[in-house]
Amino acid sequence: MEPVITTIAAAVALGAAAGLKDTASKAVVDAYAGLKTLIQDRYKKNEDVTDAVDYLVKKPEAEGRQQELAKALDGAGADKDAELVQAAEAVLAAAGEPVGTYHAVQHGSGAIAQNGSTAAGAGGVALGGNVQGNVFTHNGGGDQNIAQGTKQVNGMPADKK
């Protein structure tokens, strides 16, 4: 899932939550109203999106609801909608949230995965990308694992350069 999709879903949740408070600023309320109207107008024929928005708005603090909206937006191709992204960023900016940052939520074992990455569960190790050299892990009980890496230069094995 594209990071922009999670940003849009987070902006809807943040705007909906702010709207439930008496202390919400006019800027946040207005930006959220614009975002919600844009989603409803643009995706009115996509019930997955409109239903997910309605469901999230009823309980914006529920992480599962935000994830459902993100899935629906992803399926609708919302990551290519520049106007929608701009409206979501306006909500975050009005709320004082740094735009372009990631929103992570910790579940269960304490593992956190963001933007399509992999998180290892309790006691696990997840590695990705261009890992170079040996990786040593130790579980504290005397067992040690060694994963031998290959030297790479700019993503290519050094002997292929």
C-alpha cells in the first residue's frame, strides 16, 4: 500500500476525531469538511470507499476502521489523485501534524511495520533492502545465528561490477 493512502486515511480519522471535540479549530473542521466532501463526490459510485469513510467517522480512533478505509482507497486508485492528497495534507497541516511523516501503530508483540515493510514478531528479526555483511542474532540463551551476506555495491554483487 502506498504511503499516500495511509496519509489520506489518517487525515480522515484525524479530522473526524477533531470534529468530535468542542476545541477543534475552524481550520481543521473546514479542511476536514473539504476532504470528506471530495471523497464523497469523487468516489460516490465506489461503495467500498464511501462505506469505509462512514464507518471510520463513527469511531475514528479505531485503527481497524482506518485500515479498512486505506484498503478501499488503495483499491480505488486514490494514490494517483493529487487533489485528494492535497486535501488530506491540508487537514494534517491544519491540525499541526507534520505533513509527509508516517503514522505507525503498535500491535500485539510490539512490532511496527510502516508503508508495506515487514515487522518481525516477538523475538524475531526482520531484515530487508540491501543488507551487507554478516548479521548476528542472539536470543540470550547461548544460541547464536549467523546469516552470511554477500558484499554488494549499489545493489549489485561486487564481483558483477
